[in-house]
Amino acid sequence: MSTSAVVRENIGILTDKLTVKVSKEEYFPSFEKKLKEYSKTANIPGFRKGMVPAGMIKKMYGPSIFNDEVLRAVERKLYTYLNEEKPDIFAQPLPLEQDINNLDLNNPADYDFGFEIGLKPGFELPVLAKETLTHHVVNVTDEMVTEEINRMQIKGGKMTEPETIDNEENVLNVLFSESDKDGNIVDGGISKENSVLLKYMTSKMQKSLMGKKAGESMVFQLNKTFEGDKLDMMLQDLGLDKTDKDAASKYFSMNIVKLGLIEKRELNEEFFNEVYPGKGIKTEEELRATLKEEIEKYWSAQSKNQLHDQLYHLLLDHTSITFPENFLKRWLQTGGDKPKTAEQAEAEFPTFSSQLKWTLISDKIIIDNKLEVSEDDLKAHMKEEVMRYFGQMGMGEDMSWLDSYIDRMMKDEKQVDATYRRLVTQKLFDFLEGQVKKKEKTVTTEELVAMQHNHSH
């Protein structure tokens, strides 16, 4: 089929108009054929099948069949053009305003239909070999290992009920009641039971609580008892706004309902086997070595993520890409599951265009550098994931079922797609990492976490 009846002209930045011209000969014969088929099959009360007068069929069904056949001819011509010319476009062509009511089956004519296409832009990437990024590394210390062991001992420990408060690790089950500074309860004020560790309070408050027993109470002011993130946490627990200065200075009466203290677990083989089943850890030294390796692996992965975040921003912020904005905003209104208003499309556009920009950049790098994920890569990764999952459940030695299980997973399109995306993204960032120079800088865990909070994608 000739595509000469499709006329292309530029109407804006990276936006072209395609005018598809259809002649009567391209749709009318199929319209007449469809009409005949209808008269043979139509079920209309009062007429035997196939005996409905042609004039009645034409009146009842003609306009919709006529419109369908015209639009089908237009669509055929449009997609033939796109397949032959292969313009590099975003999404699908969008129809321009066309009054379909002007189509008249009693006066069949040649028609023009307009479509808008958004063209993908060309762009240059920054030269990565010229860039030096900082690889932020955490040194895992013996103190960090000790702290983690302590946390594990407490988590696996047994709750006891001491007579008096005598230890910063004491857990206080308390009833907080909003009051004035003399302890008179405020009518309709906040009243809430809570559990709080003594060590979360200021050292002055800790001293004044030493020796107190269940049943005793005292009056305190929130911001004199808790500080920093502990104060924020307490305000939130009590349903108060952490940015409200007045809320932080409220008085509460604190009635001690019950005291608790977690008796830490002993460092023995029973405990080692609970925290690392099947590892055969027999001594504290072996536990420390295993734990240190695990903590190092975790922070090494976090460092890598932060480096990848720098690479992401380097490419995103230093690559200039022009978009066919008006076309994409129109497409945003009609292209999703639910239609959107022009205002919604406008509000969503900055986030959408940023994601689109990254898609174009990453696709270009993947294609230019042939970063492929093979079927074997997919299977190997799935196998690894399954082994890790079932390994934790202690499934034993017999893994003869594994291959058929992986074959089933490979038939699940969603699963394959998600695994492919994960692996190709991994390959992309590993490739990018190898293109830049890196200087190492030692940071604390808090510093690394703060960097990640500032940039989460």
C-alpha cells in the first residue's frame, strides 16, 4: 500500500502532524460488504432472520458501520506508514480534533484525518571518564559488633520485673495524663499508656527516677524529660505536633504502672545456634567474626547504592534533553488507565519527564554498550533467590525439584520482567561504575544514612 497519502509536517518542538488521506475506494467496498453481512444475521423482532429490508438495516446500523470502516481504513494507512517510515516516536500518535459526525454514508467522500506524533530527541551524554566520584566507605569497628551482639542478647532475653528502678535499661510501663505543673489532671486532656526505656530520658530525669517503684507517680515537662528525636517520638506517641513549641512544654503526670528489665541472653552455643542456625558457631570470637562480615557486607552494599545514586544524578543533571512537552502532556491525559485533566497532567509532568529522561539515558547506554541479560542470567538469578529463600527454611539436601520450579517461574511474564529489569539495572550501574574515577572517603554510618535520606529514588 502506498504511504504517499500520508502527509507529514512539523507543528512544534519535536512534534509533527501526520495527515492521513483516505479515498472512498479504500473504505466503501468493505462498508457495503459489512452491511450485507448484517442483513443476513440481524435479529429484529417482527422479521425472519435474513429477511429484514436493506433500507431498514442501513438506517439502523449504517452510520456506525460506515464510521467503523472509515476509521479502520485510516488506522490501516497510518500504521502502514509508521512501519515503513519508522519515525522514532514516543507512545502512539494522538488523533487531532476531528468531527466524526461529518461522515455521511449517503455522500461518501475522501477524508483527511490529522494525528500528532511526539519525536524522541537526540542528546549527548557527559564524558564519564573525566568524572571523579567519592566512594563513601564505612569502617566496621569492634564497638559496632559489640553493640549488635548486645541488641541480639536483649532481643532474645527474658523480661523480669524488678522492685525498683535501678538501671538505665529499665522498661517503664507508665500512664501519662496531661496535667498542670502541680499535677492536677486537665479535664479532657491527653491520657495514654506507654512503654519507655529509662535511658531515653534526660540524665537529670533518670537520676530523679532511681529507686522509684510501681504505683508511684511524678509530674514532668515533656521537653525537660526527652530531647531530640526521643522528644519527637514521644510527641508523636501522644498525638501532638512535633513542630508545635507549646506542645513540647506541656506538663504530664506520670504514673508508673509496672517495671521491667530484660535479662540479657548468655553468650553460649544455644544462643549462637538460635541467631545463626546451622552455622556451627561455638565461641564468642566466631560469633564476632561472622557478625563483622555480615555488617561489612551490609554497609558495603549501602556504599555502593550511594555511589550509584551519584552516577544517577551525574547523568540526569548533566544531560540536556528537549522533550515535545505539549504532546507528552496530551498523552498523559489520555494514555493511562484513567483519563486525567489538563491540570493533573501539568502537575505530574515534572516527575514524569524526569523518569522519561532517565529511561532515555539508560536505554541509550544499555543499547550502545550491548548490556544484555540472557535467559541463562535470568535462570541463574532466580535459582539463587529460590536457594536463599528455601535455604533459610532448612529444606534439606534434595533439590531435584528446583529446575522444574525455575522453568515454571520462567513462564510467568511479570516475574521474568521484574527479574530482567533488576539484572539489567545492575549491569548498567556496574558498567557506569567502571567508567568513572573514584576516591575513597571514610564516613560514619549516620553520615551515610543521611546521604541516602537526602536522595531516595
